[in-house]
Amino acid sequence: MGKYIIAGNWKMNKLPSETYDFVKEVAKVTEGAKCEVVCCAPTVCLAEAVRAAKETHVKIGAENLHFEDKGAFTGEVSADMLLDLGVDYVIIGHSERRQYFAETDETVNLKTKKALEKGLIPIVCVGESLEEREAGITMDLIAIQTKKAFAGISEEDAKKVVVAYEPIWAIGTGKTATADQAQEVCKGIRDILADLYSKKAAKEITIQYGGSMNDANAAELLSKKDIDGGLIGGASLVADKFAVIVKAAK
Ligand code: 13P
């Protein structure tokens, strides 16, 4: 299906002073990877991460951006700032940002459009809570999040977007969705994208799974037809574990 991408999401972990050596280590242990390898790092670590990734296969991503070009937005980071550093990817709409930082489907859409306009690759996160899953409305919720995220985006641009399906109940809990549960939703997302654009475009879009993906369960998850990679939290903080996941993505 889409190009395989394994991306680490460090979240609020790792110090700027640890970043250079860690990215170098990731590059070393994932050498010869058959997929794209990305480290998404905190804003203050990005400059060191980019410096370490230079002349390696590793790409660097940010964990957030603002949808305006510039201005009075204290504490925010713009697409131009990320590009100026040499960042390639940016995570948008992670459930932690939706939950703790008032991110909405509307801001996710604005940020996705800004990233595409500027040439950053957006990793757009969607996912249901445990209550929503138990109420049987997972796919309704995912459909709304996906359609709103892609609103006003052309087919040409849509093909550049990475979608990460991250069930909130599986994040940082050690409770992974089963490979069949993850496949079912990832296929559902691809069907929604086929409806919005075309079957051809939907096939080209990378759809990742995220939520307690680790060295032990990655191979099974990644063997599923509609799972084109992973967005990895905890296991991306340990280079050897991350490398096992990267190797599972063929
Ligand atoms: P964990 O892999 O720690 O569950 O985190 C997943 C995640 O939120 C990645 O964005």
C-alpha cells in the first residue's frame, strides 16, 4: 500500500544534550532499513537531531506546529522555523494535544494545510477513546476526524499526508489493539480516503498504527495489509527496540 514509515514520537522525553548521540545510535542500528525511519523530537531537540541525522537515512520530525506563518503566538513554532532547521515531518493532532492542549479537528485541518503548503510532511493522528470504542462508534468518530483533517486538501496534496491511527486506550498503556482491530480501522480509513479522493490515491497514502507498538508485537501489526508503518512512543526511546520495529517493516 503506502510507503512504509516507522516514526518515533519522543513526546516530552530526551534532553537536547542527549539528542545528538541518540539519533546517531538510531542511524547506526537501523542502517540498511527498508522503510523510512523518522525521529520526531521536542522542539528544543530539533537542531541537534537534524545535525546528527545529516548524511544518514534518518529523517527528523517535529511534534507540533502552528498554523499561522508568524506573529504574536508566544511559545509556538511555525512551519518556516521547522524548515529553517531542516525538519521534514511534523506530527499533527496527536490525542495528547487534542486532550491537553485544546487541539480540535479544525486546528488539525489548518495545521495540515499549512504543513503541506510549506512542504513539511504531516503525520495526522486520529483515534477513538475507550468509551467511544465500547459505544460502537469507533468508525463514525474516525470518519469525522479523517474527513475534517482532509477538508479542502487536493488529491495531489492528500497523497503526501501520513495518517496515524492511534486508539487512545492503547497509548502508553501497554494495551495494544490486536492486529485485526488495527487492520480493521486502518482499512476503514483507507476506504474513507478512497471515497474522498480515489482508490489510487488512497492506496498511496501511508497509514500507520500507533499505541503500545513495540519490538514484540510490531511484526504482526505490520504484516497487515492496510498498516504501512508505526508511530512509536515508549519503544522509540530505546534505540535497539526501535530498530527491531524498523526491521519488521519490510
Ligand atoms: P506508546 O507507543 O508509548 O503507546 O505511544 C504511542 C504514541 O502515542 C505515539 O504517538
